Amino acid sequence: MERRSFLQILGMFSSATVLSSCGSEKDQKKLISYLVPPEDGVIPGEATWSFSSCQECAGECGLLVRTREGYPVKLEGLPGHPVNDGRLCMRGQAALSRLYQNERIQTPLKKTASGFEPVPWDEALNQIRQALQQEGQHLYLSGHTSGSLRSLIDRFCQRFKADYLPQFELLNQASVREANALLFRQRALPGVHLKEADLLLTLGADVLDSHTNPVDWGRQLVEAHEEPGFHWTHIESQASLTGVNADQRLTLKPGSESHLLTFLLNLVVEKGGKRPLPDDFLKVLPDLSVEEAATATGLSSGDLTRLGQRFLAAKRPALVVGGTATTREEGLQTALLAGLIQWCCGMIGTTIDFGLSMATRWGDQRDLTRLQTDLETGKAGVVFLSRTGLASGLPSTHPALTALPKAKLRVGLGLTLDATLEQCDLILPIHHGLENWGDTEPRQGSYGLLKPALEPQFASRAEGDILLDLMQSPKSWQEFLFEQWEARFSQAELKRFSEQGYIEKPVKQGAYLERKAAKALQPLAPVPEELQMLLVPSVRGGDGRSYEMPLQQEIPDPLTTISWGQWLSVSPELAAEKGWQDRDMVLVKLDGWETTLPIKTQPGLPKETLCVQLGLLDSLPPITANAAGEPVLAYAVQSLTRAKGEGPLPILSGSPSQDGRGIIPDPVHHDDHHKHYSIYEEHDRPNYNWGMVIDLEKCVGCSACVAACYVENTVPIVGPEDHRDGREMSWLRIEPYYDDHGKVEFLPMMCQQCLKAPCEPVCPVYAAYNSKEGLNIQVYSRCVGTRYCANNCPYKVRRFNWFDHVPEGNLQRMKNPDLAERTKGMMEKCTFCIQRIRQAKDTAKDEERLVQDGEVIPACAQTCPSGAITFGNLLDKESKVYKLTKSKRAYKVHDLLGTDSSVTYLKPGKH
Amino acid sequence: MNSLDYRNQIETDVLAAMGRPGLKYLAAMGFCALLVLGLLACWGYQIFTGLGVAGITHPVGWGVYITNFVFWVGIAHSGTLISAVLYLFRQPFRSSFNRAAEAMTVVSLLVAGLFPLIHLGRVWNFYYLFPYPNQRLLWVNFKSPLIWDVFAVSTYLTVSCIFFYVGLLPDLAIVRRRATGFTQKVFNILSLGWQGTLRQWKHYNKLYLFLAAFATPLVASVHSIVSWDFAVSIVPGWHTTIFAPYFVAGAIFSGIGMVLTLMIPLRKALKLEQYITLDHFDSICKILLFTSLIIGFTYAFEFALAFYSGHKSEISQYLYRATGHYWPFYAIMVFCNGIFPLVLFKKSLRRNLKFLFVLSIFVNIGMWFERFVIIVASLAKEYQPYSWGTYTPSWVEMGITAGSFGLFFLVYLAFIKALPVLSMTELKEPHQ
């Protein structure tokens, strides 16, 4: 063979090999696949953005999905969206891991004697169709569902004469909805206009944790605080993130909420509110003096009097109840009293707006009785369980769960084979929200769009498609949706909806007081004397379901800094009385339930209360319902005794107190600014000096920034063992510091990008150096791992890779492709999201200009619901960040050490 | 006995140690070799799995490894002190110790040099620490004390080796003269053609004096630089100007402790009582006592400095050392280094070898814990209260530490069999 022909053949074969490997195995699609290709085509290395809506809770925030090479790598809030305006909470940030979790069901499954076995879609659907033809009351129970899917389920149920049960949510806020139904004929959770209020009183409602939408609340509270004179009082019987952020926090005995409201209502009636209280109510309203109220609630009469005065003096007060105030036996009573106060003070229609109600069709625990009766009488035919979380929200002994096997066929729809789906005969995998078309209605008149950001990864189907297929409709789910939208929106609206991903059509809604509701008002129940255990929702887990995502446990609880595992919060007084230390195991006995848990003292927790977060317990105590059907999550503790040993609880904070080091200076503290001299030359920074300002007044410790940082920078999740050894990898953390009175301030701590960084001179190989833009650069590939930089960092923000951390399976898709790979033995830390800086600089360079203010926003600043973080160029005297560094509240942490850090904090205490 | 007989006697006595190894010796070698194998196994496991198998963590990024490094470098110091400094000061009692002490210097430096490698996260890139020409124009950071360390320790090792070898030369020639067969051939090469001519002696003495003068400042400089690994940082408990003299005194103190630990059994096993006398031990104990006083003073002075600084983190660091999580170790270090050696003021105890042996073990333990307390306790409680934490060594670190002792004694035992343990020429000098 000749040399030339050899080379020709070689060339032909190798190009053929390259070409053939460019397709994926299934039907030879392109490797980079787009459902909706961007207009300019796919450019490797460039991200595209699409709209979606968060499915993590009923808040349904708008999402912008950042997609690289066909796979979403980051979720951000959708700017302008009526509920979240560009921000996300930590659960929203983490939601991407649901898309890629390895536990996703990949094909339909059928229960057989030997476990679940895959079946083809046709077979599964045929089996359901046949079962639907047979006798019996078919039932459809879903988790929170809004928008067009709800209409489709309605049609489906009409067609097969199935009963679409009200949706199951554990934290259903039924007391407030029931009270509103009784008082105002509106079974709804009204919205709040905080901007118009001058006083916010929240009773139990954990607005910054999980009540309605923490992003919306966080944003609104900051806006409200910009108005002079706004004051927020939070009253609770636990210690929540919400409480510690209020301007004033009061604690009362659990179970005395209705006493407090009776006292307030009496005050309002005495003074004469904006609207009179009808006689029907006056007749049944118990009288309660300050002294009686003080005894019942445990608050001092001084506090009560001041609270009353402040409340009466307010021109436009707003009162919100919920959370632990209503997840109680007397929850309805509390909600009714709150409704009456809202009425008398003229809040309804001004600060409290039924036009902004959450558009839910949630049921309550009484609806489960309906399910249970149908099941137990053997009437139940096909039972659909779609995204319910029934088995994780209820104890396994709950009658609705134990009766499930009596149904003729149980069909489960969901993403993973959770405890609920394990009870089913047929399991149908559905698309994740990011793989699917859809719409949401987070509150009345607001609509959000779901547009697929990637091709379905598995043989899952849209829930809508499954239902349409069962109905033997020729339409697809997408067609059905488009029809719905055409009917709902005008052409102009439709255009806006598709272009901005959301639309708002405000609804006006008045309310009138229903006198007959007076019959529902009961006499005051005595306040329980014994110790009570409360099951509480949390900012990390919500009602517990978000704990299914490992990131939600990797990021520590902001109040206790506990990351992995379950614990019992006890008050410091109780722990001192019993002589218990953090991590000591204790045995809690309730009526018919007991467990051992490690304890953690929680400053600010009332002595009468023990708290456990929802979603962390191995087994739930029995859950009963109150008169409104809201689950009772407060339990009388029968005994609390020391059990053997210590729990392996990772408490990440080394000290709850800042030890008088002025890390968060008190408002009167004056920082002595020292001039520091250096033997080294000043760095030359021609164009940029990146800096950050963090307003501690605005920071609520919600940890959304931490989650955003984890996802943006592919920070590894290392799990409980490493956390117990102190080897968490977080680049950004929330440090809570408690004072002697149990009051806490949060400090977000990340690399301070010091201009005279202690980490730099000690590195023997220049892996750490200062860039021309004032950034403290870490060159991963140059690092040999002496860890001297971490030792010498006064902020302790450097993270060492103790092991190789390779995400498992599909989770590798979450890696941000803009970052360099980190392997074992390397140091890493916050980079101020240098990949975003680089991108902005590239764009600016193409346009032959400098990067403008606001062009670079690191992931933490981008998501912060309260807008506490500002980033920019300190050399630009017009930049927002430069102006903020000149604030009177500005200070730097450990300034005395002369690190000349680029992160400036604004100390709390503006109001 | 005329002097020729006496010189002959010295040769016979000293070289007797180089005879066929006994069972006990082989057993000791075997045990040490096992420990070294353990070290290699642990290190290999650490390299393949990641540094996480050690107990070091956040915020305590340096633990037992760096403790061992400073400990072994410290041990090395008394060798140079005895051979070079005492030579310059014309202290004749040094001749009975200097060879053994110099060997100890070289061996412990070899062991010490392992630890900066063992503690690296990516040891396969250790050559990044050397300034070598490369296409990427990468250079080392001469501001970093770790680079100073690289140079200080390698210089020290080089000079110690040369000094040790030069000192050996005349003795190697004696071995060559008295040996036969293969051994003779080996020592023929090793002794570099030493004939003992007057001209050779003239050059030799000049070289030896020069090397002694060259090595003497290293005693101060090397351990000062090791101390700057800590003092140059801003870590409370490390960042203090007294570290250099404090570390040098500590190094000499610990080195002499180790000399005692080695020489007391060695003297008995090799039947060298005639050459290493109680007077010699008496003299060397005076140095031990003196350095102990310096150390005791420093322990007290550190506290004074911390409180004088008025810096919250500094004060709380020293209180933490004495009363916090690591207080037992702090108590051990104060007792073993600052208090217990003071009994040497009593002359009879300075001449009681059994007691001295026990004391030397205490000194070794005390000095190891001193380094542990300085390194670990300082890192455990730095500026940021959120990041306070503690450290417990893992079995890998324990294994490597044990292995380092195994390596030290293995090489040292080999030295005893391979080379003359006392300087025969120097012992002969008074009788020339």
C-alpha cells in the first residue's frame, strides 16, 4: 500500500469514528440536544436561560434556569415575578438536585411478589384503564397542585366519576382558612400588604421559615422597614428564624395564643376599633384582664400593656397568625379571634387582602377521613396518589395509610420511590417541573410559566399526558395547556406571558363579616401546664419534604448550626436545671409514642417548650386534627429523662457567643481604624477592585446565599461523618452569634478577599496570590496542600479537600462547567464567583469598555431575598458598593489585624 | 600501660561493637523494620485515599505530622551543639559523645525531612517547593517561611552529613587497617585514601575547625527558621518574637534528652564505661539544666506577653492552653520540661544513670507535647469563634509517628554496627 492511500484511509476512518460518536445511542440525536433550540443555535460554552417555576413549595416562585450544553446547572429567581422578583430561598436554590437525584424512577413499575418490576407504559396504562371501567369509587389525591393541571385533573375525575379529594398538604393552615370561611365566607389565606402597614404583629406565623412564601416575606419586610416608623413584633412559643429577626420578639406559653388575642380584642373593643364588633360576638367574647392574660401567657403585664398600646396606636396594623399558634387543638379559636381583630381594626381590605390569597385548593385532615371511609368500606376503586408525601407527612399508623391496601388498585405518581409510592401497585414516573410544560398560580391572578429546560432524562411522562392518555384524548398535555392559555389570556397577555414567564391580573375582593360565625367561638381553653413538644417547620426542610435533598441537611440550620441528623431543642434554663449538655441523649415520652434524641440548647426558647423540626424524625408521633382539620403538632410531654450516651450531632459552630471580639459590633461600638504599614509594595489595581458590602440589618440568616453558593460553585456535599470531624466544605456560611439575653445576630462569612491577605505570603508555591483586581486568587493546580493558608486565615474560610468528592451518577450534571476541577489535597474557597466576573469582563472587552456597576452579581448576592449583599467595583466612585462602604455603619471584621479585606459589613441597629 | 597499648585498647574496645550482630540486636532491628513498614503502609493509604484519613481537620490544619517534624529537627540540634559548638569551646568531654550525637543529628534530620512530605495534600507535586527552571515561569514564594524551611533543613542536612563524614575519616582508616576481606575494601573506598600523614592532619584540622565554625550558626539559624514557620503567621499563640530563642533552647534541651536516652543503654551494651564516664554525664546534664531553665522562663513569659498585648484572642489563647481541651498536655509539658529537670541541681542525681535515663524519657515526652500544644492548641482557638474546634490524631497519624521512631532507631542501630560509635582518634589525643 502506498503511503498516500494509507493516510487517506486512515483519515476517512478516523473522521467516520468521530462523526458516529457524536450521536447519543438512542435514535441518533445530537449530543447537545435542545427541545427549543436557541435562535442562534447551540454554542458550546455559552449558557441559555429559560423560564420555569419552583415546585418545592406552594409559594411557586418564578425561575430562570441556566442551561449549559443542554443541561440546567443553576436556578435563579425570575426578575419581576410577582412573588419572588428574582430571588429564591435555599430550598429553591437546591431544587435542581431533585431533577438529577439518582433515586428518580426511570420507568413505570409494577408491584409483584418479588418487589417492583419495570413494565411498559402501555401495559401500565391499560391496567389502569381496565380498573377504571370497573365498579367502585375512584379517588384522586394529589399534593399541592395549581394552574391548568388542576383543571385537567378535574376533567379527568368528571370523566371517570372519580372523587378529586382536596389536596393533601401537611401544613394546610386549615384553622385560618376555616376561620376566614366562617367569618368572611372566604376559605383562603389572604395576602398581606406590608408596605401599607405601620405595625406588623405575627403570632406564631413563621413567615421567614415556611409560612406561605419566605422569599416574598423577606423581600417585603425589607421594603417595609425602609418606611420610617414600621415596627414588627413577633410572638411565638418556639424559637424560630422568623422570631429572632423581628424588631421585637416575645415568647408566650404554648397554648396561650387565644388568651393573648382575647386580651387584644378586648382592648380594641374597649377603645372602639375602626369597625364595631357585632353584639353576637361581644356576647361570647370572654373578658380578660391584663393580670389574667399575663398569668395565662407568661408574658409580663408590662409587656402586655406596651404591646396593647403599640397595637392601638398603630394606624394601619397587620396581624398574621399561623404556624405553631394554629397547629394546636384550639387553633381554630385563635384564628377566629385573629380574624375578628383584623375586622375590627380595619385590616381586611387594607393591609390584609383576600385578592392576594394563595390560590390553593388544599384540603385538611378531615378530607383524609373521607378517603379512609371509602377505603374501609371497600368502596374505593382506583386510588391515584400523585405527589402527596402522604406517608412522610403522616405517622405510619395513621388510618388513612393503614386502610390503603383495601383499594382495588393504587396508582402512584411521583419522582422517586418514596414511602407513599411504595404502598402502590403501579408506579408512574412523572416529569420533573424543569422537564415539563406547565403553569402555576401562586396566588389569585398571578400566573407563572413552566417551560422545559431539558429533554426528559428518563422514560417519565408529564402527569397531564398520563391523564389525557387515560382519557383517550387525542390532545397532548402541551396542546391542552395552550388551549387553556388561549382561553384565559388575551393575545397581548399571552405574548407577555411567553416573553416574561409570568403575568399578573390583580383581583379585587372585598369581605364582609358573617355574624353567624359567633356560634363557632368557644370559651377559652385553659393553658396546659405540662411541658410541650412542638413539631415545627423549618427554613431548610419546610414541612420536611425538602430534607429529601441532601443539600438541605448539608447546610446547617441557621439557629443551631446543626447540619445532619435529628435533635430536640430545649431551653437553656431547662438544660441547666437538669444538668444536660448539648448532644446528651434524652428519652421523650408522649402519649403512645417515645423516642430518644440528642438535645441542643436553644437560647430564647420558652422553658415550657421542646421543639423538633418536621421531616427529621425517624417516626412521627400520632397526628390528630383540630376542629378545622389542621394537624395538631403540639404534644403534652409525659416524661423527659436522660438516656444513655451522646448523639453524634454535628454542631458546626465552635462557640455560640462571639466572646466579646466585636465581630458584630454593638450599635454604639466605635471601631478604631488603624493605619497599617507593610514592608511589601502596594498592589497595582488599574481598573477594578472588587468588593462586597453585607448589610447585617437586612440579613435574616435564611441561608439562601449558602445554597446558591453550593450550586453555583459545585461545592461538594460531604455528609455527616465529615461534618462531625469539622470538614464541611461550605465556601459561605452563616455564623449565628448569641448575646447573653439569647438575642442572635447573623454574620454571613466567606473569603474576605483581603488586599493584604495573611494566606498569601505563607503559601510556598504562590497558589494563593493577589490579582490585579483585588481578588485573592487560589490556583488549584498549583496548590500542594500545606494548609498553611488556612491556618493563617483569621476568618477561617478556606476549605481543604480532605478526599476526592465526586458526585454520584446523574448528580454530576449539576457541576458548573465554568469551574476548574478540584481534587483531593487542594485548598479552595470563595472566589467572589470569579467565573461571573470573567464572563462580564469578556462581554465588556468585546464592547471595548469596562464592566459597569451591577453587571457582575455573585450567586449569593443574586439570590438574597432581602437584598443584603451588594457587589461591585470599589474603584468606581459611582458604584452602589462604593457608596455603601462609606456608610456610618460600615466596619470590617478583624480590621485590627490589618488584612484590609474587601468585604465590608454594615452593622445592625438602624432601627 | 604505655600509650601505644592504650591506643590499641581503645581501638579494640570501640571496634568490638562492629562485630557479628547478636540475637537481641537482630530482634531490635526486626521490630524497628516492622514499624517502618507500618509507616509506609499508612502513608500509602493516606496518599491513595486523601489526607482525610489523618485526624487533622478544620481549623486544626497541622497536627501530629508537624509536631513530629519540629520534634525530630529539635533532636538533631544537640548533635551539632556537642560536636561543633563544644569543639570550638574546647570542651574535651565532648569526645565521648560527639560521634554518637552527630549520627543522631543526621538520622533524625532524615526522619524529620519526611514529615513535611507526609503532611502535604498532594505529595506527588512536592517538587513545586523547589525553585527549578521551568517553561511555565513558575517560581517559589520566598516570602513563605515554608520555603525558608526547605532551604534551612536541606542546608543543615548537607552540612551535618559533611561534618559527620569528615570527622569519621581518620577512624574509617583505622577500621580499614584492622579489617580484612570485603570490609577492608569498602572502608578503603570510604576512608578516601587517608594515610594519617602530617600534611593530611594539618589540612584535616583546618577543615574540621572550619566546618565546626560553619555548623555553629546553623544551630541557632535552623531552629529559628523552624520557629518562624509559626512566628511569621498571625495565629494567636504562634505570632510572637520570643519564638526563635525559645525554639533553639527547646531544641538543644530535647536533643540532649535524646543523647541521654541513647547513650546510657549504648554505654552499657557496648561496654564503653571506661570512655564515657559519669563526669561526662555530669557535664552534659548541666547543659540540660541550663536549657530547662530557659524553657521554664519562656513558659511563664509567654503568658506575660499575651496579657501585655491586651489582645482578646491572644489572652484567650493562652488561657485555653492551660485550662482548655488540651490542658493535660500542657500540664505534661510544663512538668517534664520546666519543673522536673530542676532536680538536676543536685549533683548526685546528675551522676545517677538510672535516674538520668528515666529523666531523659520524661524530657522526650515533654518536648513532643510542647510542640503538640503549641501547634494544635493555637489552631484550635483562633480569631473566629464560629470556627473553634478540636483535633484528635487518627490511627494513620499514630502509625506514622510510631514508624518514624522505628525508622530513627533502625538507622541508628545500623550505624552502631557499621561505623565506630566513638571517635577513636579523639580519644587517643590526650595520650599522643
